[in-house]
Amino acid sequence: MLFNSMSFLIFFPAVLAVYFLLPASLWQGGARRYWLLVASYYFYMSWNPRYALLMAFSTLVTYVSGLALAAWGRMHLRGGESWWSPPASSSTSAF
């Protein structure tokens, strides 16, 4: 699916409509985030399903990095804790 295709013209308003129809209070707003995550996976998989593995890796690295930064931030450690996140996440761009 390309951004300038007819299928995207149908896909995008549908995703947007579901996003705004989901209550913001459902799972503390997590339902909306999960919906966008699933819609993003579907969008990229419709072009090439192999990219789902790259997206899953990138999503996992970014999520774990965020959790680690939050935990280390609470312990007042600042510095090079997250040096591995940008290279690991951007390594998926090579594919």
C-alpha cells in the first residue's frame, strides 16, 4: 500500500475514525496506542510482510529502552545508559 494509492485513501480515514471512536480512558489511553501500532504493522505488512520482523525488533528495542531510561531516571543515573538504543533501532534501516 502506497501513500498515494486508493487503498490508502480508504485505510487512513478508517484508522483515524477508529482512533477517535476509542475512548481515551480505555486502558488509560493505551487502546488508542495499541490500535495505531496494529494499524502501522498492517500498513507496512501490506507492502512486504518481511518488514514486520524488522518493525517488531525496532518496537521492542525502543520500548525496552524507554523502560530502562525510566527506571534509571528514577535511580538518578544520567549518562550513557541508552547508548545502545539508537544504533539498535536504526540498524533496521539497513534493510
